[in-house]
Amino acid sequence: MVDVPPESPDADREALAAELALNLLDGTERAQALRLCLSDPAFAAAVEAWSLRLAPLLDAIPYAEPSLRVWNAVEARIGVAAPAPVTNIAARLKAWRAGALAASAVAACLALVIAFNPVQLPRPAPPAISAAAPVAVAQLAGASDAARIAVAYDPKAGLLRVGPQALAAHGKSPELWVIPEDGVPRSLGLLAGAGVPLTVRPALRPFLHDGATLAITMEDPASAPHPGPSGKPVLTGIIASI
Amino acid sequence: MGERGGADQAERRERLSTALRQTASGDASALRQVYDMTSAKLFGICLRICGDTQAAEDVLQDVYVKVWRRAGAFDEVRASPISWLAAIARNAAVDWKRAHERHAPPTGDASLALIADDAPLADRLLEDDQFRLRLHACLDGLNTHEADAIRRTFLDGLTYQQLADRVESPLSTVKSWIRRGMMKLKGCLGDG
């Protein structure tokens, strides 16, 4: 924010977190703040804290009864969402799924906050994205919070950019999966080194939409991409577009 | 609220937390219970921010589908269940508003009136009196401009620019109201 004195970066951050939580920002400022969420878990935690801190204000709003069609529609949608072929990984993912206050872009930020612990967290740099391109983002995190990876997707180019990551190897390589609503993981390929974008096969691009889950498993690099994951994911996250 | 009300509140909150945990394990009847306990409140929020019944119902539908998918993220240590749900509803409604207001004129002034703190309300048993009272006490400690700016932006989902237009003040002025107000609020709430 240009109008905050440069000597108060903490206050500046905190104000930005509050502004994002209140949805006060638009345009470039909003996009920048959302990217900060991806690169800085402490910032993401501050955004969620603001959102929850002010929630009691909403108590002042009178209640209203929605029509019956709302529940009927919810029921139909969650019925459809329940996958016929529930794979093991899909079942496990319930426990792995990164949190989210909502599927909105701000929620993508809030989704990052899981048992927040600033001491253990590496701070991955945000993936480079051109300012003009529409992007979808996800931050992948594991249950232990020991590692986090920021992922940005440029749907125009079909490119996934993955932030710095240092996943334990033991001869295995991180393989990225997209898991859409049917619960079936599709391999997006092995993650290359930091800064090397992953080209998504055209057939898989439609799956990279808001709310889809991304997951990383450790796989044998020689036989990748695999038809299905061999183990449980080490990191998962949910896609949201900016 | 009396002692009895306090006990009811605690019990209802616990029931809602339990229903959310069961929802996270894939129990659709638990989601229905969450819906029955909270849909009137969340619909009120969506309606207020969207300003249109049809849109608010569409947003509400999305909200419960999100709750279904993400109930596992609810952590009662960090948030009361109703605050968590209300924040989801507000975010979803504001997203809708942002996506649609470019094409639609702003809603009429009637919907923008500030709600007084003592407005008569429906069932409040889910809500957390303690947090609300503390928040309102802290808001009372701000100057009128700051407190009103925060209430209006939060309850109506306004951007800085929209707030500046509404109150006919310069953008930089409303920005500093909000920022100063928010920092004071944080200090007052003492939850750092």
C-alpha cells in the first residue's frame, strides 16, 4: 500500500490483512494481497483472524428463511459430488484436505491456515505470475505443516508454476495430482525443480477449476506419470481463482 | 441473557460443532442438521449483502456445498462454529457482489441503513454473547467515523471506493478511518 510509511512494515501487513478480510480491496491491490497469502502463512493467518474477529458483527443482521429449493439443490449437489468409485485416496483426503473458510479467492488465502506455527514454516516465494494473466492458485500443505508449496496455474498457457519445495526423496519424486469432484486422482506429472513450469496436458485442463483438490504423493520417477497414486498424499490444497 | 440462556447457548454451540465434525466425516444428515440450525442466519447475511433473494439463495446453496466439502477444516479452538459459518457466508456473498456489481447499479439506500446494535433479532441462541459484547464495547471506544466505517464495510460488503462515495468523503480519509479503527479494535480485543 503506497500510503503507509515504509518504516512500519508490520502495521502495513496487518492493515492489509484486515483489508483483505473485509474485502475492501479490488483490482491489483487485491491480487497482490492474495498472492501474499500464498507466500506468507503468517499473513494468511492474520487474514483469517480478522475475518473471524469481526464475525460477531454479522449477528446484527436479521434472520431470513430461505425457500425449500435451497436445501433441495444442496442435497442434489452433494449427492452428485459423492463419487461412485471412491478410491482409497479420496477417502483419505477427507482428513488431509486443507482448510478453507470458503472457496472464494480470499478463502484460498484462508485455506492455508492449518495449525499455524510460524517457527516451523518455510516461507516459499510466490510463483512468478504475470500480473495480467488470470490465475488459479492453491497452497499445498500437509498435516504436520512441515512443508508448504505454493502453486499457481495460468489457464491461458496451461502452465503450473510451483514454488520452491524440498520434499524428502529416498529415491522418490513428488508427483502432482488433481482430484476433481469425482474423487479420482489424475496425474499432472512429476514436479521439476523450482521455477520450471509444468505443462498441463490439454485433456486435464478442465479439471483445474475452483474447488478441485491438488495433492502431491511421492512416487517412483522412472514410471511416472502414474495411473493412480501409490500412497497417501504428503501435501494437499484446494484451487481458487483470483 | 440469563444463566439459562447461557447454558442453552453452550449446548447449541456444542451440537453445532458436533454436527460439523460429523459432516466432515461424510454424514449428509449431519449437514442437514447444520442447515436447519443455521440457514436462517446465513440466509439473512447473504440477503443483506447480495440485496436480491434469488442471488442470495444461490449463494446460500454454494455456502452449504462448501461446508460439506470443507467441514474438516473447522477448528473449534480457533473459532466458534457460528462465526466460522457466518464468515463463509459473508465471503461468498461479497464475492458474488463483487462479480456482479460491475454490471448492476448499486442497491437503494433502504438496504444500506446502518443496523442499530439493539435491533430486534430472531433466535440468538447460537451466538456468542461474550464475543459480541466485547466487540461492541471495543467498537464503542472508536470514534464514530471509524466505527461506522467498519460496520458499513463489513455488513454491506463495500469497497473503500464505495464507502467513500456513500459517505461523500475522500478515499484517503475513509482508508485512514478503517485502518486506525481496525488497529484500535485489535488492541482493544487483545487477541493479538
